Amino acid sequence: MKQNMKGCMFEQPDTIRNVIFRAPEQVERVCAAVGEGPFQKIYLIGSGTSLHAAIAAKYAFARWLDAEVQVLTPFEFLYYFPHDRVDESTLVLGVSQTARSIGTINCVELSRKRGAKTVFVTAEPDNLGAASAHVVLDTCTGQEMVGAKTKGFTSTMAMLYLFAARLSGKALDLSQVPDWMEETFRQTRQEIEALAEEYKTAPSVTILGGGPLSAAAKEGGLKMLEGVRIPVEVYDVEEYMHGPYHCLEQESHLIFLVNGGAGTERAKRMIQFSQEHSNHVLVIGYKALAKEMDLNCKFLPLPEGMDEILSPLFYVLPLQWLSNDATEKKGRRPEQSRYPQFHAILGSKFMPKVNYYEG
């Protein structure tokens, strides 16, 4: 039986439990191969879902380690990054769910030649890209034979968090994350039918989430683009206030991600303004938010009280589910790529033995 996006999506709590169980062995093996630093520079490189997981991990590496931390796309790194900055004091993490992204593989190979310590972060360690680095960090995702990744995103984030914690000597407890995920699914289940019905006809969507939640916002936007296939824009609140707000109208569809972190007060003001000018505002936020302000829009309450760095691990779930169900309501399967041979034609990925982009 073929996998589908929704099935993989619901596996995420158990997948994270598996990551937690297997991570100590994985990160110790990586540290044995590349050392524990200290590294002066840490570069995370990836595309798509892998890039978004790297964006979330940046906040952990930057907070816990005394190093310059950058997230780069393969295009930027290969063609515009000053390669003379890559040296023996550099740790390069190439992130690719499938270890088939040619640009990421090329970046890792180049970094290794310049003396950097290199790690390939992937859910498929037997694929071609894994051999480009000194060592592989297996994300312990399990099989995910669909193009629109869900559990690959959250498992990659979790493993990168745990690796960052190990390098910094920090004890990081992710044991509650599966429970937060399950609670998020329960809350989403109550609203998903109406939301999917609404978003199947949305002309476009704007997703607002800053800080660590920028990763969840970008990944949710990618899922909408892959499945629902409508224009998506993603901003943090401050950037939305500097120009894009001019497009706000009654039929605008806006989704806010608010976790109670540093930017919450700014987000509240933008939510207040938006719900006065649009009939389609959805707030995905911490439970107490509804008591802190008047919400006249749709509100999806999520678990609260944790370090905001961990919030992308479950805030992305409603966006994944919305993308899946809105796509199905449009008469399509989220697993079906519009152009199944795209990567073969463009030379952007080594193709899998079984082309699961066919759906």
C-alpha cells in the first residue's frame, strides 16, 4: 500500500519518540567523526522543507553555541558565498530529506575540500548524498515515500536540536513534544473540516510567524503551494507592517502563528487590526491568548508554556493538515506532483528508484 501525506502526518508523535530514543547514538557517532568544536562558523544548507528545518535549528545553534551561524540555500552558497570563509574552523551541515538534492550535495563536497567538518543530515542515509560528507546524521524519520514531507520536517528539526544541545553540553528534554503534537491534532480535528472548505476556494493566503515560528510559517506555506496551489506569502509581523499590509482586504486570508514568545505583543496589535479589515483571519496560538485580547476571528488554541524554540515542532501541524484536506477538496491528491519528471528534467535531484512524485 502506498504512503500518503496524511498518514505520514499522523505518524509524527511516534516518529519524534523514535528520534528521542535513537538520537544519543546518532549524535555521539557524529561527534566522534567531526569533533565537538568549538567551531567558529556553522553553516546549515538546504532547500525546501530541509531549508525550513535548518531555519528552526539556527535558533538553537545560535543561542547555545558561541559561533557564527548562517542558513544558506545551495544556490546562494555555490554562486555567491565567499568560499574562503570555509576552513578548518567551520562545521557545515548539508540537510536533505532524501540525500538526493544535487545542489546540497555539491555544497557539502565543496566545503569538505576546503577543510570544513561536514555532516549530511538526512532521512535516507543509504542514498547518494550521504557519501559527500565526513559523517551522516540520520534523522530517524522512517520511510516517507511522498513528495510533500511532513514527518521529515519535524524529525529533522528535532534531531538538529538534539545535536546542537550535544555540542553545547546542554541537556534538552523533548519528551513532551509527542504529547503536544497529539493535543494539537485533537484541537485541529474540531476545526479542520470548516477550514479546509474555506481554504479550497481562497484566492491566496498570507502566513505570519516570526522568530522560530518563521520555520513553521515557511513550511506551512510550502505545503499550501505544493498541494492547494494558490499564491502564498510568508512574513514576520514587522515585515508585514512595512508595505504588504496595503493588500489587506475583506477577502484576504491571513494565518497568524503566535507562541507567546518575544514578538507576541507586536503580533497582537497586527491581529487586532487584521480582524477589523478581513473576514478570513485564523490565529493559531497559545491557549491564554484568547483571554489576553478580543479575538473576533477563528482561533485554534495550542499547548503553551514551553521554550518557544520548540514551538515549530507542533505549530506546523495544523498547516500540514489544512493543506492536505483543502487539496483533497479540490479533487487532487497531495501526493501527486503536477510535474512528476520535474527534477529529472531540471537536474535538481537524483531521481528515486520508484518515482513517488507520481502519487
